Amino acid sequence: MSNKRDLKRIISSICGDLFTEGIAASLYGENRNKENAEAILTSILIMHNNYIRRVSHVEPGMAAHAYFKDLKDKFSKEVNEIIDQLNNLA
């Protein structure tokens, strides 16, 4: 398992890439729906803050390995949902 610092860097990098794609889709996409684009960008920022905080504070009573596996699975699921939303936006 990578350390917390590496995990935070990976989360920040992925969220940064998603945010960049969201900006590009809102500016250059065929369907320029401002409200949907802003909602997606806001959800990316909220997701970033949520997962960075969760990396720092392991849930009490849960084994660290299981906690971080669950965190990675949930993060991956949310990233895939946002990617689908971005594809619909473009």
C-alpha cells in the first residue's frame, strides 16, 4: 500500500485532470449548458476535498487495509460517474 502522501497526490492529480476536462467540455463542447457544467465542476471540488480529508483520518474500528481499499473503490466509482457526466456534457 502506498503511503498517505502518495495517495493524496494521486487523488489531487485525478481531480485536477477531471476539472480540466470539465472546463474544456464547458467551453468547447457542442452542448454549452452552463448550469450542468458548473454542477459537475462543483462536484469535482467537493469530491476532492472529501477524499483528501478521508485519507488523513482513518475510520476508527476499521482495519487500515480494509479502509483504504474501500476508499479507493468508492473514489474510483465516483470518478467513473463524473467521467460519464462529462461525456454527456460534451
